[in-house]
Amino acid sequence: MEREAYCRIIVICSGEALKREAEKLCKGQQVKVSGFIARADHRQGRSLLVLHAQSLQAEAGSESLAN
């Protein structure tokens, strides 16, 4: 059985090199991110899905989807 599923993932970029790369991005731009996924506990008792980025790059030819 096929079905679509959606979730929000928070991406955390640590370190100066990733910070510089992230500052070049535009809202809505497609990005390829590599790293590892972990669970973070929210203050209100909810668990969040977090991607700790180890590398990121803008997709070639991608433009911002933001208006």
C-alpha cells in the first residue's frame, strides 16, 4: 500500500564552514544535505526530528521558490 507522508525536519549546521555555506542560501532554495538524524526533546515534552548537517550544497540550477 502506497501513501504519502510528510514531516518537518530541523536542520542544524554547526561550525564556521557550514555557517558560511548556509548564509549563501535563499529561502525556498533546493539544497542537498548530508549528515545524521537524531531526536531532540522539546521543552514542552514533544520529540523533534533533527538533521545534524555535515555537508550541504545548493542544487545545480535551483532557484528560490519564495515569492
